[in-house]
Amino acid sequence: MSAPALPRRAPEAATPAVSAERVSGPALRTFFRIANSWDLAIDETRALLGEPPRSTFFEWKRNGEAKLSRDTLERISYVLGIYKALQILLPDPKAADAWIRKPNAAPIFAGESALNRMLSGNVADLYVVRQYLDAQRGG
């Protein structure tokens, strides 16, 4: 006699979806700390975030809370990855923070700084800088 069949359960996701609302505040606060470390001007900071309206930007900065769009969270994620990679590659925090402004001979930068590439307005340029740094650290 065979054992009774067990009821089938719906497959569970390997990891729960992270809600934008839950991560937006911590992401923003961390992003603004990095922007401060990099000594970014307001216009540079807004560009990295995807040019939110000035009033929205200052509200985010003042409150450190918001429900960010997927695009803004993606941009912040790349900035966090760039920051982390620099901290690994250049253990001196001042050198790591200064790197983004220095001219770079790597072909993807064409003699310009990484920050110039990052400020182009395209999220793909943040991705390219992140990938470049990950490759430099062997990741």
C-alpha cells in the first residue's frame, strides 16, 4: 500500500522581494553620505540621482526618507558599488574619495575623470564605471 499523496504547495521564491519603500530611506541616507565624502556639488548629486526636481531633491536630503523609483534605486545601487569597490582598491579613504575626480587614461574614460562619465545622465554610465572597478579588483 502506498502512502497518501501530499498536497502540492506553490513554489516559494528563493528570496523575498525587497520593497522600494523599505530600502529607499536607508539607500538615500547612505547615498548622501557618499556624496558628502566625494564632495559633490548639488548639481552633481542630482545628476547621479537622475535629475529629480530640485524641491524633491531637497526634501529627500532633508528627510532622508522617500519611496524611490526603480530607476533611482538602481542609480544609488551603482554608486554604492562604485564606492565599495574604491574602498577595496584604495584603502586610504582620502585617495578612494579623490579617485573619481582624477583624469583617467583607461579607454572608457578617454582621459576624463570617472565622475565626468558618471554625470552623463545615463544610468548605463554608472554601470560601466562600476563594472570597470569590479574588473580592477578581480570581481
